[in-house]
Amino acid sequence: MRFSLALISAILVAAQAAAAKTEPTSLQIGVKARNPDPNCLKTKDGDSLSMHYTGSLWSTGAVFDSSVSRGPFDFVLGQGQVIKGWDLGLRGMCIGEKRKLSFPPSLGYVLS
């Protein structure tokens, strides 16, 4: 079953500065707020998502992009329309849930 999410609140953080931590080598998903409905519909490839995000660098914590001042960002999950870390990290998410995604450059923006 396909469905479109009217608004998914998500906090997407490419990485965060932390002296005691090492840079992630794989996708790490932290759930910051859960949808209380145990039967909520979960996102899957092909679903249309609309969400806010904030991206920051692991090394410095500097914010490099955010949709908060511009309005929600819309895309189709699993279609390669966004960075791989998002396509993987937003699967199985419910409306209203907030996640923190941390991942290595290979799943994000890679300069060539």
C-alpha cells in the first residue's frame, strides 16, 4: 500500500561534533521522538515524504543546510532523489517521528 505523508518531522543530522566519539563508519539511526501509535503506517520505498531537516558536519557541528526557514522538503523515498543516508535511514519511520541520522561521507555528499 502506498501513502503520502503530509508532514514528517525529522531531524536529520549528517553528523555532530563530539570529542569522545569517532566519525561513523556506517549508518546510525537515533529515534528522538516516537509516534505513540503502535500501528502507525511506516515509510517504505516509493512513499512521498515531506519533512524538515537540518544537516551539520561531524567534525565541527557546523550547520551546512536546513529546511526549517524555507519550508518542508518533498521527495520520494528509495528513488535516489536524496542522499543514500536518507533513503536508508528514513525507511520504517512514522508520521511525527523525529530521527537523528549519522553516517559517513560515502552515504552523504561526496566531493569528487
